[in-house]
Amino acid sequence: MKKLFLMGLLLFVGFTAQAQIQKGDVLLNGNLGYTKIDAIGTEISNFLIGTRGGLFLSEKTNLGLVLGYSSSKNNGTKNTLFTYGAYARFYKSLADNFYLFYQPQIDMGTGELGNSTDQSSFAISFRPGLSYFVSEKVALESTFGDISYTSQKVGNSESDRFNFNLNPNTLTFGISLLLR
């Protein structure tokens, strides 16, 4: 009975703890994704891993760096892309432990298309999101939609793309850790 009471008390404290973002806190986040599609003679797979880390300059402003790697195969042809960049996150408190944020970001990437064609990219994006601190150090996050500009060079060909997305496939969920 004592163990059950103690577990309940710890859960209650964990879910009611006030997460006060402070200057000097560090926010860490990671993502991992895998997709595989097999359809009539076509096999496509995608793998993605990334990390983000930033320092709070104030209670409302977080600046940081991002690193990522993606690999895809389309009918045996492998494409890779390493990405790196910087971001800023601006928070607005909506309620206890609940924040709205917007995140401008700049990314650059380099990799290979197939075995011999170099590819590079440059992107500027803006994503809105919500963050809910379930404890003093753990936040559940979600973003939806984006506005972005991407310039990509594959071999000798270049392309530019502007996106304004409210597509459901832009919905993301994640967990962040706040270090003091």
C-alpha cells in the first residue's frame, strides 16, 4: 500500500510541477523516422535521424544548432544527405506549463544522389508549435505546417521551391529535455 501511495504521489508531483523556463537552461531534442513503401514493382525506404540543442538567452528565447542525416532508397538507388543549421525559438506562455512557439531555422545540407552525383541544399523555414511540460524537465511538443524556401543543387541542375504547408503530413510530435 505504501508503494502504491508513493508511486501515485510521484506521478502527481511530476504532472503538476511548474516548468519555469529560465535564462541559461539548455533544451535538447531528437528525432528518428523510418518509412518503407512496397508497391507494384517499386520499393522506397526513408531513414532520418536528427538532433537539436539550444540555450535559453531569456525566458522566451532559445537559440541553437541542428544536425541531421537522412538516407533513402528508391529501387536500389541510395541517396544520402547530411544537414546542419541554426534555429531560434520564441516562446509565449499560454497557461501553466503550456507554451506556443514559433521557430525560424536555416539549414544547409550535402550528400550524394546514387553513387556519383553530388547534391547540396539550403533552406530557410518557419514552423509554429506547442510545448507542454509534463514535468520540470520534460516537454511534449508538436508542430504543424511550415513556410519554407529551399534551394537544391543535384549535379549540374538547380531548383528552388517555396512552400506554404498546412498539410496533415507536416504534423510532428516530439519530446524535449530541459537541462539546468
